[in-house]
Amino acid sequence: MDLKELQENWNKFGLTDPFWSVLAWPDKAENRWQIDEFFETGRREIDDVLAYVNAQGLSVGRERALDFGCGVGRLSQALARHFQRVDGVDISPAMLTLAQTYNQFPDRVHYHQNEVDDLSLFPDAVFDFIYSNITLQHMQPRYARAYMAEFLRVLGPNGALVFQIPAQAKRWRHRLIQPLKPTRLFRFYQRLRYRDQPVMNMYGIPKNQVVRWLQAHGGRVVDIQPDQSADALWHSFRYLVIKD
């Protein structure tokens, strides 16, 4: 999918089953998420991530954080408990409308629609902390790489970047199909199979390629951990990065 198709796809999710499309637990499909339960998962996740960053010996500022792929605000609302200002970025207008609806900190949490493969709405080196989880996995690797480079551009000199992205599918037949996904032929097949229903495509970038890309754009990888938040059919990793 190009970014226009990606936006249309996730806007459909935002209009039909927004909370499950953000956190796709099997028993929560068809709008079964309870709102308080859903946002509580975000609070636990952010508490755990910040504790992990501290355990690596990093002390980041608490002025401004970025939630990339914010969806309905599950993580940005949790980040507001730790940072003075939080910016949430997403491609879907429907998701952002819901994020505004559930925004408990309208003076400190600001949501932005972004339809391009950069973060030009932000100047250089403005964020103390950047977090992105289960987002980059749903876009073509060329877009994920562009955003990783942008993360490092907008990250402050003493800030920390934490993001997750799969490395490869576990099964060989799923790996074989990956080069077909960005093609028009594959999209045509998906339209025939799913018609107007949104599709949750998965992509990955091998770990060594991610590390080389980050280094080439001024990042230093502090730690890499296996990650379980992606589809169970994928090998996935979480990266902790600072500016070199």
C-alpha cells in the first residue's frame, strides 16, 4: 500500500472496529474492548517501557514525548502522566477524532494527522522521548525506514527512542510472499478476497538492516530485545536508540 491506500485502510478500521485494530486481542474483536480496560493497557505499557529505559542507565528529560502511530490515544494518554507535553501522530482522521474524544489532557496532549513519509511538522531535536509500537509493521519497509530516520532527526541530543518492528515471518511461505505485498497484483488479489474490508498487512525489516540504517542516520543502538507485541507468526524486536 502507498500512503494514500494506507490512510484509507486504517480509516476504515477507525470507523468499524477502532480499539481492536489498535490492540488486536482475539477476544476483543467486533468492538468488545471496554474503554477503561483498553486505556489501562497503555498505562501499564508505558510504565514498563520507561522502567526499561531507566534500567539501561538512561536518564531522559520529561518535557516532550512523541507517540508515533497514536491511533485512538492509548499510549499518548499514558505518556501524559510522565511528560509535560505529548504529541500523537497518526495517518487516520477517524482514529484521531476518537483520540480527541478520549483526550483527558487537552492542554498537554496534541494530536496531528500526518499523510507524508516524514515528520516535517516538527523541527529538529525537540523530543525527549519517542515511542512507536505495533505501527511500523503495517507499512512498506521504505516508509518505515523513512520514519526511523525522521525519529532520529526530531530526537533531542539527550533523548531516547524506543520502537518495535518485526524482522521476518516465522514460516517460509509467509516470507516468500513478502516481496509481492507492495505490488499492484497483490493489492488486486486482496480487493477480490476482502472487497471493502480493511486489511492488516504485516511487513518486516531484518534486524541487521535496521541497525545499519539507524547508525547511518546518527543513531546508536543501546539495546535490542525480542518483542511479543507483533503477530505471533513473526519474529519481532524492540530497539532502544540514542543519538550518537
